[in-house]
Amino acid sequence: MASPQPASHPWHKELPRLGSEEEFAALRRIFRESEYSTEGLKRHFNVGKLEEYKTPPIDVRESQPVERPIDALIRLFLDAVYVEEAALARALPGEAVAALWSLNLLARSPQRAGQCYSNFSIPPAGGVLTTMDRAAGPDGAICALPADVVYPAVVENTRDFVAGLPDTPCEALLDIGTGTGIAALEGARYARHCWGTDIIARPVRFAEFNRRLNGLGNMTTLLGDLYEPVEGLTFDRIVTHPPYVPARKTGLVFRDGGEDGEQIIRRVVEGLPRFLRPGGRMYSLHMASDRTGEPYEQRIRKWLGSQQAEFDVVVVTLQIHEPKDFLGRQLNVIKRDPGEVGFWMEMWEANKTEFLVYSWVLVRRHDGSRPPVTARAHAGEEYRPRHREWLLDFESDAAAAGGTAMLLAGRPVLSPHCELVVLNRVRDGRFNAEEFQTRTHRPFDNSARIEGWVAELIAECDGTRTGQEHFDRRVAQGVLPADASAAEFAGVLRWLISNGILRLPDRPLD
């Protein structure tokens, strides 16, 4: 969204009206028949992805003819500039124009006689339409953003969040901090029922409007703090894209996550023992911190409290920054108040922050019959959400009672994406291999030092021998002592597989 600048913003004082079903039906009909949708606009603009469409300069937008229904809808809700009322009446059916006015989607210009504009933007996002606050005036003027501004569903980080959520069936889905309602709107395609909660009334109104605009009967929007509106309910899927920017006081509700940026996600995690069903999963995309002696995944486990043994925790990092590097990037993009910069540095030093990690967090509640899993990986080339699920499932099976037997019975193969770097040093006039490092880039990015015998082991993994046979071979060769534990060897295999160095053919990673 545009950087806040002092200016009037009359449309931020407006709310969409929750009108009759007949009015929403008329609206849905004109959007559908004009092909104002993600796929329809891609065809209209001849682009592979809708985000490839670049909004033209305002004079170009205003010069475009308004002849067909889709022209009018683009002008109003995508390009978001003025439209002559007479042209609007010619391009759209009367019932559609009436519904636009009745639902408070349109306003008349006090400066331009006979022209109107949209109070809100309505861009398609994935398979749904999302009404949201506009960031600039119909004349292109940048406006200040109020604290309760409704964050758009079409910006990159929100698109990444929604695209990274599973599309498998579930019974009850809760979207915390729902905003436009985008995660619940998309989730309603595969969940029996969805709930969206938000602490601010404005986004709840927009989410409810979007529910009706998309004609969804299996979604409920509620006002309140985190879990408060759904007290007494439980869910098998909880999703959240929480605010995570550190702030001494809240300026923009969608952005600021408390003094350390983690207050919202911490409270979401703390509520999981009460609200997440056995077998249920929580998904979140946000920034948090690794602290001295406390990597982020271990801090999540602490937040789960006395019932943490019932939960698996997987963190897949997308970006990792040292605090000073992150601050430098921020200052290159957004002008920050010097006092805010100083506060951030003092806070990071006080809580011993070593790294800021932008990551996916997956928490699953299991049945308690095995030790809990805590795993972490860094997303590499061609990383997809299914790889996060694979890591959780593999680690869970490996931790279960039959995990050691599974690993020893498997026939591991070397990943085609693994590299082995060998450092040779001159000893007695000859090169001697002394250090070994593996590198993998797909789908997880990993670099690790290994011992020489492990380098020989992975080189021999071609799928012809079981893990047990590899273990027996190393014991027979004297590489491992005669009293070596097969279970400990299985632990080595587990680490090599979870880090993408080895693979099991019956548990494909790609």
C-alpha cells in the first residue's frame, strides 16, 4: 500500500452496506456475466498472472472508453478513477447500478459534476472478490491511512499466505485476524464451515460484505480479540497472518505486533491447547526472532505451556536477517522515525535477538502416543507447501514407536540435488581429505559439515541396500564399533533424509 501522507480520506469514513440478498445477487450476476474475475481479467489484459497487470497513469485510465460492463467495473474497482454517471448507466444494467448505490459502493464527486467514484476497491484475489479500502483518491492523490484501514488481499505477502494454505477438506476452519476475510473466503471452498475473527469492527464489516458478495453460506464473521468470539468452539484448522512489526504503540492495526512484534502470534499459539482439536493443524506466515540459546521453534514450544508434549512444531524459514541488515533494508524502503529505529535496536539487544526469521509455522496436535516433533528447514528452490507437510509427516513417523524399524528397513538413495564439497590438505606431501560438507538447494536449502564415514555412506546409497545393511557393513568394516547402536545409526539416516541429502523411494519428496 502507498506510504501514508497527510491528506483527506473521505472514503475511509465510509463502510459498505450490508444490504438485501437481492442486491447482492444483482451484484454477483454483473460481476459473473462481465467476467470480472481473476481468470476473466487475465484474458482481458492478456497476462499470465493478474499481478502482471500494471495500472496505467491516471490520465490514461481516465481516457479509456466505458462501453461494456467489464470496462465500467475495471474503471471503478481496479483502476479506481472517476467515471461519468451517464457512461455507467449505459454500460451496466439498471439493477446493477442501483445495487452499487444502495450498497454504498459509489459516491458522487463534489468537484466533478456528473462523475462518481468507488468508495472501495474490489479486486479479484484467487477465486473470490475482495472489497477493501482504497489507498489513493480517484484523482491519484495519496492519502493518510487510518489505524483501522483494511489491508488488501492482493499484495504479495497476503497472496503468499493464502497460496501456502492447504486446500484439503476440513471440518472447522478459524481465520484469526481475518481482515478482508480472504483466507476464510478461500477456505470456504473446502471447509465445512469457516469462522473469521478480527479485533477491529471495520475489517469485520468488510469480511462480512465479502462473504455476501461471494455468496458463501458456510462462513461466519465475528468481532473480538483473537479467540474471544469463538469461545467454546474447537477447530481442526487454524490459520493466521498476524501483525509482526515491532511497535511501542499501535499505529496501523494490520501491521504492528506489539513491542517485540510477537505479541499476537504468541497469544495465538498459547490458545492452541484450548482451541485446536487432536489431529488439527495451525498455519501462520510471519516474522519472529531467533534469540541467544532460543531458536524460534523452541520458543513456540514454550508458548504451548504445560501441554506442549501434545504438539509438533515445524518452522520453514523463507528469509533470515541479522537485525542490523533488516533495519537497513527497512530504511531503504520506508522512512522510519529515528526514535522508532532506536527503540528497535534497544529492544533487539535487550531480548538477545540474533536473527529475524520470516517463516511458515506449522503446529499439529497429535494423540500423545509418541514424542513430539520439533523440526526446522529453510526453503530452497522449488519449495512448495507440500514439502512442509512432508517434513512433518516424515519426522512424526520417525519419532513413533516403529520409526527406527522404518528407517533401517528403507533403501535410501542419494538426492540428485545434493552436492559434496571436500577440503583436501597436504599431509606428508600428498592431499588428504579432511573436511566434508554437503549442500542441498531443492526443495530445502541446507549446508552441513559431516564426518568422512558419513560422506562414504551417502555415496553408496543407491537404493540397493537397506539401512540395516548399511549399518552392518560399517560395523563389519570397523568404521563403527562392534557395540554401535542400530538405533543411533537410524538417527543419522533420519537427519540425512529430513535435510534432503538422502531420500526414501517410498516417501518421495518431490
